[in-house]
Amino acid sequence: MGCALSMAPATNSSSTPWGLTGVYRPRRAAGTLLHRVVRENLETYLAPGDLDTDPRGQIPFHVENAFRSYLRCGILAHGFCRVYCAGCGHDFLIPFSCKGRDICPSCATRRMVEASAHMVDSVLPRVGYRQWVLSVPKRVRWHLRQNPEVVSGLLKVFLRAVETTVRQRSPGAPTTARYGAVAFVHRFGSYLNSHVHFHVLVTEGVFSGGSDGTAVFHPATDFCPDDLLTVQRKMRQRGLRWLHRHGHLDSEAAPTLDTPDHAAGWSVDGSVTIAEWDRQGLERLVRYCARPPISQERLGRVNDELLVYQLRKPTLDGRTELYLTPLELLDRLSRLITPPRIHKHRYCGVLAPNARLRLAVIQTAGPAGATLQLLKEASCQMGLPDPSVTASDPEHPLRRAAARCWALLLARLFECLPLRCPRCGQPMRIIAFILDRPVIERILTHLELPTEPPAVLPARSPPQFELPLDWEVNQDPGSDQGDPGPDQWPDLDQSPAPGVEFWD
């Protein structure tokens, strides 16, 4: 179901539960700028062009499927559910969602909130955490996009180097102690550019098994900048050896990329830390790591032929806006869509599904006190089980269902209760799922709503891939669009020049 909403003051403040001050209104996806741009230009973008001049090549099926599914998301004409209040008779319709992972802002946000809620409530123990971020040179970034095995291989090398450093900084930890980590694979940068890199949440210490089957935590101390440089050096050396051993780099490229001139390409950052008591801060950090690639609130239109995207942070040359044509925007988004059967985050160390100490480690997981109180109020209003009971019992049959509940996710993120009547304050419930086309048309006609989905414009003739005239000269910093691959590069020196490249 759709999960977007608009916030407004509650009409009956005396009946509003603690913290839940917003009023839910079902979203209307067809009225957003992103939806309008996709339906007006998708057929033109997918139309086959001249293979000799079109730099896109053949568009994968999963990219086309993601765009077409997005056009059906949040449209009442494709089906909906009805929410009804027995107290005053108030009701409204909620459209179905596409459940996309990347380009749909609503569904991707729901996945972000769901992943963060599950990790904080059920997986991540109450210890300190540090965010490690790894970015690789462009010469290696091309292989990350093309080969999933390279993503897994380099991530394994990086985690091994981080675990060794954390164990060495944990006094009294045995050599068999393991860390806990959650690795997020980002395929995008802040500038809508294709940039495969890693965000990893790592425990500030390691776990060892106790004599009674419990987990003993050994906190890490005295982290210093030299530890980051050590991990960076290990990652550069071991990563290049792995790439050369598996045939992704030849004997000339590996030594060239191992010189000090390319050290900045292997960028490692570990400056963000979360204290063990800050569960709300941990949940915000997990949301940041699981965020979608695009924010439609930052997308605007200059005119019919030009769009503007507000950047989260300025580039090195001071730009704060990115100007794109509609086809350029679709092309950038297509490069950020995660291929099918590829995980977006992975549990490692003692948090891995088959880890021996996993059940003992996750016993202390749980939300912050303020979040638990808010969920308790929301669950009471909707007739759901008390989250304080299900959160304390890992084997409770309703624990996973309550964590994934659509209404509780909205209450958790927006402090808004969607199943609470805005008129009388009584609980509402879903009474029907409408899927039959004649019934859909009859209901929408009675409500004076459109019975047909927004029209998808046909391809313009002739279909032509639009690029700015100076595209090859003035690409956005950090963008790899138009990159023909490592075999056609004039030389192996792909290290960024000062003032040109930046790292997300």
C-alpha cells in the first residue's frame, strides 16, 4: 500500500496520543514532478536509437520494469484498499504501491524505515558503533558496476582489515573474538552519479563466547587517525592483489594503482560514531545508510525542457544545483537501479544469520525509550500487540509482523497515526481490497475521481538520446557516465586531478 502522507495539525488535540500530532492523507503520486517526467519521457527513452551514436546501449529489462512499475504506484485506477471508521462513517482510499527498491521515492522510503526499524529493534545490540565508508578509484569502480563478484570480494577484504583493527584496539579480547557489522552497498552518489561504494556499521569492540553460552563484549578504546590510514593501506594492497588474482587487473595496472599517487582513490573514513545509549541516533544513521538514491523534494523544473536538482552539498567548484534534461534524468536514474537478486545490505561477523553467537548478541537489541513509548501509544490505538512485550521476546510470533506493519512504520517516521479517524479520533480499519476493474471504476466514478491512469506519452519521433553539446568536456564531478570501460582508456592513470574529483 502507499505510504506517503502530508502533515497537518490534528483536528481534535484532546484525543491525540502522545507524540502523534500529524494527520494522514493518502498520497497522489500522479501529481508529483518525478512521476510526470517519467510518464512523459519513458517511451522516448526506451525507444531504440542508432547503436553507433547512442551511448546507452541496450537498456536492461529490470530497468524498464522498474520504471513501468513506478508508473503504476499510487494510482487508484490500478486498485486500492478502503479504510473505514465505524464510529462516524468516515472513510478514504489507499492506492497500492509498486514495492520498488530505488527510483520510487515512497516505496524506497518505506524500505529504508523498515530496514532501520528491524535492525534497531531486533538485530543491533546496545553497544557503540562506528560508520566505516570505503570509496575506490574509478579504475576499480567500473569493475564494481559490471561484476557482482567484485563487490563481494572487495567488501570481504575491507571487512577483514576493519575487524583486525577493531580487535587490536579491544583490550583483553581473544584472537577468536568477532565483531558485528552491517554492510550497505551504495550504487549512487549525492549528485545522481553512478558511484559504487560501501557504508558499514561496525561495533566498537568484539564479542567472545562465555562459559555459560553468553556473549562477552570487549569494547574498543584509543582509536586514532593512524588506524584509518592502516586500514586504507591494507585495503589498497590487498584489494589490488585480489583484483589481479581474479583477472580483473593486468600485471601493469596493479602496480600503477598501488603508488602513493593513487592512495587518495582508496578513501576510508571512520569519523562518525554512535554511543551505546543513543538508539535514536543509531536509527537515524541506519536510515542514512539505507536511503534511496533520489529525493523528489529536491527536484524542480526550470522550463519544459530543463530540470534542476538541488544538491545536498556543494561541489568543489561551488555548484549547488544540477541541471538536466528529462532524458538525462532518466538515464542517470537507470544507472542507479539495483539489479535483481542483489542484496542492498549484508550482516557480517556475529550478526550473520548462521553465526554461533548471534542469538546471544541480539538479546539487548531494542528501540529507544521515546520510540517505544510512541509505538506503544500507536499500537494501543490500533489494537495491535504491545511492542514492549514483542520486543522483549525474540520468539514472539507477532514480533516480525508488528515491526513491518505499514501503520507503525508511518507512526515511527512521521509521528502520524494513519488508522486513527481525523474526525472522531476512533480507530479505523481496512475493510476491503478492491481489485476488480468494474468495481474500481464504479467507486471512482461515484467519488468523481479519474477512472483511468495518467496517460504515458508515446515516443517522440525520431527517438534521440539527448546530451548537452559539451557533455564529454563538462561532466559532473565524480560521474562515470559515458565511460567506455578500462580497455579503451588511454592510460592507467585514473587518479582524480586536484579540484576535479570529489568523494561522496
